[in-house]
Amino acid sequence: MGPRAPSVMNPRRSYTVPLPNRAPLALGARTLVMGILNVTPDSFADGGRHLDPVAAIEAGVRMAVDGADIIDIGGESTRPGAEPLSADEERRRVLPVIERLAPRIDIPISIDTYKAPVARDALAAGATIVNDISGLLYDPELGRAAADGGAALVLMHTRGRSKGMYALARYEDAADEVARELEEAIARAEAAGVRRASIVLDPGLGFAKRAEHSFDVLAHLEKFAALDRPILVGASRKSFLRAALGDRAPAAREWGTAAAVAASVLLGAHIVRVHGVKDMVDVVRVADRIRASASEHGARATGTERAGGAASE
């Protein structure tokens, strides 16, 4: 038998990420699905469908029923060019949803914010994860807020603010540079008192990255796995997909999203962040089965090689 072709899949370590007042996140055995719930009037993907708290709460319940493992609630649009929002207005949007949704679902809630005051109030209302698009660059107090609340902390890579991020999308090697900058974000988090075990990394597809940078980063998730923290990938409906699909509206990018989600799973992501939960749960389940079959085949092949080697000695 000739040499086996190299696997297109990356290995995926297992992690246990502690959460306050509930069971920890078990990452690695299967891919978790994080459903996106934007409580904003100007979301690029859903056009403000969930600005009303009642509509947002019902959407969160549906996501849980459809198989989401985490609900990520955000009150400020961070699409390129978006205007910043005050902490008071952000609180007004997200807190009623978190307070009323948390008792109705049995999965963790994440607060998508870069502001320490919003994070503290969201954790008090029932969130257990802080998802920071800035990797602790925007608000130096956010790390301490997450640490004080015992929350898991997602550190996403970006450069600059929403209005000027693309001017900073200059890379010699995007995957290498993003990995180095995420390593710096880990150091900021640990200096703020966040336990390393509580950190999840997001390479930030589409943030301060041209399409070619986002595809390069996605294709090289092993660079982030080397940082020894779980990986979250958010490709859902993002504009970089237009480089492959053509100029389509966000809602028309679901098939492209499905391809990116499947690739993320095969390349080692622990969590995928998506808008269309029900369909993407199906994509993840199939991709996870492919991972499992490949691992079983690899284990059998390794055992056969070892047995053959022992017999020939």
C-alpha cells in the first residue's frame, strides 16, 4: 500500500471552558452552534427584524429549539462604517431581552459588546459569555468585567474602529499576523485577571480584512490552534463571501455560508457563529460526522501500520 494522502482536516483539541452558575462549555467532541440575535435597527444581515424585545425573545427561543448551543445577543451594529452607540442605549436594547430570555432557554447567553458597563449589567441579567469584537482594544476595563463575573471571554481580532478598519487591512501574511495579534489579546486578558481557561479566540473574518485575507485566515485555522485556545469562526453572510459568490445581498449568501461553516468545522473550529441556525445545525452535524469518520479511519490505519511493522521485525 502506498503512502496515505495528507488529511484536509486539522486536529481539534478538547477544552472545558468554565461558565458562571452553570455547566461549563465542553468544546471539541462536537462543534457548537452560536446563534446571532441582533437587537439593532441596522443589522447588515436582518435589517432590524429583532429590535422589538418581544420579537427578539421569541427569535432566541426559536434558535434554541432549532439546535443552537449558545445565543449571542448584540445591541450595536459593528458592520464596517457603523456609528458607535452609547452604553445607555445599548443597555436599553439588550438587557430586557437577556432578562426575559434567560429563564426560557437552557443554553448559555453571550453578550456581544466591547463596553465594560454593558458587559457587567448583561452578566448580572443572565449572560455568561462576553463576546468582544475588539480583543480588549476598545475598553481596557472589559477584561476585568469578564473576570469579575467569571464569564468566558471571546477575543476577536480586528484593527481600528468600524469606520476605518479597511484602511488597516494590510498584511504580508494575514494568518500569521492575526495569530500574533490574538496572542497579544490573550496577554491583555490575562493581565486583566481573565483565566486562560476562560478564553476563546475568533480570527475576525471580515474585520480589518479584505476578502483574500479572510479566506487565507479561514484556510489556516491551525495557526490559531497553536495558541492552545478554542476557536470560534463567524463567516455567516459576510461580505467577503461575495468574492466567490458575486454581488449578493446578505440573505442570499446562505449557501456560501454553509460552505464556510463546513470548512470551519473540518479545519478545526470549536464554535461557529451563524444567523440561520436550523440549516447550519444540519451543516455542522454532517461535517462533524465526516470528522469522526476520518478520525476512526486514521486510527484504524495507524493500528494496521503498527501491527504490520511489528510483524516484520
